[in-house]
Amino acid sequence: MVFMDNKINKNSYSESDIQILEGLEAVRKRPAMYIGSTDGRGLHQLIWEIVDNALDEKMSGFGEKITVTIHKDNSIRVQDNGRGIPPGKHVSGKSTPEVIFTVLHAGGKFDNNGGYKISSGLHGVGASVVNALSSWLELKIYRDGKIYQMRFEHGRVVKDIEVIGNTNKTGTEIWFKPDPKIFTQTEVNHATVSDRLQETAFILKNTEMVLIDERLSTVENYKYEEGILAYVEALCEGKNPMFPPVYFEGSVQGIEIEYAFEYVDDFYGEMLASFVNNIRTKDGGTHETGLKSGITRAFNDYARKYGLLKEKDKNLDGVDIREGLACVLSIRVPENMLQFEGQVKNKFGTAEVKPIIENFIYEKISYFLEENNPQATSLINKAIKARDVREASRKAREDARKVSKSIKVDRGVISKLTPAQSKNSELNELFLVEGDSAGGSAKQGRDRKFQAILSLRGKVLNTEKSDINSLLDNNELKTLIYAIGSDIGSKFDIDQVNFGKVIIMTDADMDGAHIQVLLITFFYRYMRELIEHGRLYVAMPPLYKVQKSTSKGVKFRYCWDDNELEEAKKEIGPGYSIVRFKGLGEMQSDQLWETTMNPKTRTLMQVTIDDATQAERRITTLMGNKAELRKRWIEQNIQFTLEDDFSVAGGKE
Ligand code: 0R9
């Protein structure tokens, strides 16, 4: 970007202005093309665009603190203490800020002076798109002893840049209000922003990220001198680490690599977060493949060298070596090596990076193992145990299939499965219902052709606290696994699943919420792909029915929350009565059908894994041993809108 400093231009409108307005108009017409969607995800994307610009300035070596404020009206203010956007004239004749905020840049970003640039993982469309999609946007620049201000509405300049005071600070402040005419969600999610800012602070060590939420009167401050080492420690919070976290860094062929890891002995999954140029790569990619191969090779070579694996033994599987591993890989590659794949660009695709990472990790892990023999031995024994357990569970699973008939007969002890008549596994639905009375209503209310009911007794086993063997001893889950039709863990096979939709249907109360979390944890942990394929749902039974008998018959309306209740009272008018459903069991079977089970009229929430590692952390909070954390979380989230970890893509079908 070329600009001339401090020569503010006051040109009148020209042809190029009209083109600009047309450009921003295009953004307003088809916002999803620029930010992916106009729901909560798109809304938050606006924040990331602006924060990323501030981070670019930090990465260029200027400023170290970024403050995000969520105001009561859900407008968002982002401040940095870098050099300040140059306020002067651009070669086009307009002021530089006007160009930045009104000219649509194909591909998005301004080039800054080389280096490893942040650019927003998903879209990287920049400030002009944020401006176009905001009701208003106000810019303040602190630079050269002066404060400059400029204001836009719906993308158009309404107040040209002017000096409004003096200052000894430098920096940029952008305050904007996402346009409610564009976005279907305008409420900013606190946890989404907080998690992202914290994650950024971990990845960019010594960057101070501040979140002020005026709606909640909270201030959070994230700054980590230890960077991803602190990240790994946070991933392991509430768990039992086997030794202090380990950190490596290095630079190979222009690629900067940072890796930190820790092992815990009371958790049986893996927690892996990877980043390329500070962009989270949720779907992995070549760097992650290289990392995994490097780890597997180093452990197997060590195990053979020291006789922990005998000649006749097969090599250890990567999944067994990674059981209980928490790790963060952050690499920075030059821009010409930056290639992302997948629909949402969450996967890193540059092939030549894989062997570079693999060899680097292999060397470093081998060195670590050689230098720490006792730890190395216990890690390898742990992996061998993981392999044995995996083998045992496979056998148990096969046995369970063989005795599946006796499972169904053993009705007094275990959950009850009422199958659907059809064998069409794409269309069939499995409802997981808590308790016998609700199970009864559901059984009567369902469409027996394609809806199966599994009624679970009491609270399902808390899967986080138990290992895979006691899991398989649990009758509720045994029946559930049997009903679903596929093996679990690494042997899960989506093609064996008997249902197109698995629907958790619980009472809309605290216990129901807890059971939902327990079941989602189970699926997250042992049948994650079911969630990834979008096949797990939560049913939404109504809370109230408002009704009134009239000469023409009964007028009624179901309500899912208190707002709807108020509306319904108004709509139905004086003389109404209200039924409050305390549980599914209290609903008549035809009511349950029409409100909650009938695909034509029901509302389902789809459970999606938006961010597996964050979900992992939440689940630890919920399921681990810290009862206090769990209680607080459930109380705060009683509506069960787990926006961030299991985001809820809902709506009438
Ligand atoms: C609050 C969010 N912050 C920003 O959006 C932001 C952009 C920005 C910036 C510069 C400094 N701070 C910033 N904050 C900047 C960049 C350059 C020179 N001086 C200041 C440069 O890139 O050479 N700019 C981002 C783009 C531009 N400035 C411009 F140069 F294109 F105008």
C-alpha cells in the first residue's frame, strides 16, 4: 500500500466513488460470499477481521496490546497501540483510511513489509467488508501527536477524516455495529470471543489480549510469556500430568516450528491444536500428518532399541501413542507456501511441509526420549496398555454383537430398545429418552415406521471419569452401542450406523441438561464422527401450552420460552389456561409427536463440533472431578446452547 502522510484530501464525489459504492453494495447484497454466512459465525467473523488487522500490526513489530470491547448494544470496539493507520492521502487522491474502509480488496489484505502475516483463516476480506456490513463504523487514529476521527454509515463516509484533539499515544481504534438488517444473529457470544482472544495470546507470546464485556461488566486479560507451553498446560487443567510440559522450537528451510506437549494419565483421548501462521487448522493438514508420523516413528524406534517392543511385536499404533497426549503445534511459513483446503479453509495443504515437520519432530522427540529414559519407558508402557485395552474392547464389542439377542431379552436390567419397522438406515431415527414414563410416551407418540426409541435408565455413566473397560460394562451404553450398530473409538465406522439421526430427547430441566451433556460427551469421545457427520441432534420439547376453549373449538399454542409464552397469552386472549410441562412423561403421546417428534413440525438442534479442543476443555470442566466448576457451568448454560463447542445449528426442519 502506498500512501502519502498527513495530506488529507477533500475531493468531491467522482466516478471511482460510485464504483466503490457499487462494490460495497455487492457485499451488502451477498454478504455470505464475503464472510461465509450471516448467522453467528459471520457476525463473529467481522470481529476476527478487525482483530487480525491489529495483529498484523503487532506482527510487524508495533504495539503489543489489543483490546476488544463488547458494548451493551452489541457494537464492538477494537483498539491497538501500533503506529496508527496512516491518516494522509493515498495515491488515489482519497485519504488512506477511506481507501481501506471503502475499497473492496480482492483477496483481502494489505501487504505489509514481508514477514509472516496474519490473515484471517476463513476469509481475510478486511476492513471494507466489515464496514459494508455495519450500520455504522467509527475510526479513531492516534498518530503524530494528533487524534483523527472518521465515521461511516452502511459503508459510506458520513464524516470525513478530521483532527479532533491532541495525544501522546499511538494506535488505531475501530468501533462498529454489525447491521441487524444483514445478520440473523447480532448478539455477540462472550465465550466465542474470549476463547479466540485467549488462543491468540497463547500463539503469539507476549501479546496482551484484553476483552471487556460491558454487558457482563467483566474484564479479561490474556498474556502468556510462555506461549504454547502455557497453552498445553491450560489444555491439561484439571487433569493429572505425568511430567512437566515440554517445548521445542526451530527453523527449517524458512519454516518456523514450535511444538509443546504434555502427557496426562487420567484421560484417554488426545488433545491436539495446530496452527499455521497463527491460523487455527481445525481439520489438520500436512503439518499435522507430519507431526503424527514423527511422533509414531520416534516412539517405535525407541521402543525397539530398548527392547520394550520385541521382534515379534507389531509396531505401536499412533492412536495408542497419543492416548493422553495434549499438544500444540504452531508453524509459520512464508506466504508463498500458504495453501489451505476444504470448504472452510481449515486444513493446511502444502505437501512439502509434511516431511520437514516429520523429521524435525522425529529428531526432537527422539532426543527427548533418550534424555529422559524413565519417562520414555512409562510412556511406551502406557501406549502398550492402550493397545491392549483397544484390542480388549474390540473383542468385547464382537462378543456384544454375538449376544445381542440376549441383550434384548434381558429387559429387567437394561435399557429398552424399541426398533423401527423400516430398515432404511439413512431415514431411520433413534430417540434417546430418559426414564420409563417418557419412554412410554415416546413409544406411543412416534412414527413406528422410521423412529426407534431407546429409553435409558437414570443417569448414564459419566464417560469422562471412567475408562473404556468400565464403559463397556455399563449396560446403558452397551445397549446404546448395540443400537447404533457400529464399533466405538478408532474402530467407529459411520457406514455401520443404523440411523440417519440420533436424537437426544430429555426433559427441559437441570437433570435433562446434565444427561444431554453426558450423552454428548459419550458421542464426542467414542463416536466423534457421528457428530462430524451432523447426525447427532437434541430434541426441543416445549415448556408450555397455552389454551382456551371457544365456541369454535380449542385454541392453543405451544411455547418454547418465556417470550413465546407472553406472545401466546396475547394472541389467545383473556380466559387462557397454561399447562407447564414438567417432563416429557407428562405430555400426551400425540402432543409429544406434534411438538417434538414429527419431522414436519418439530425443532431439532444439530450438535456440531465446532472446535474439538475447546470442546474437550469444556467437557473436562463438565465431566472431570471438579464438581464446583461443573455445577457453575450447568447453571449458567441451562438452556444448553453450547454455542462454541457444540454449536447449535437449529431451526425448523
Ligand atoms: C483496531 C484494528 N487495527 C487496525 O485495523 C490497524 C490497521 C493498521 C495499519 C497500520 C498500523 N496499525 C494498524 N491498525 C500501519 C500499517 C503500515 C504503516 N503504518 C501503519 C504499513 O502496512 O506499512 N495499517 C494497515 C493497513 C494500513 N495501515 C495502510 F498502510 F494500508 F494504510
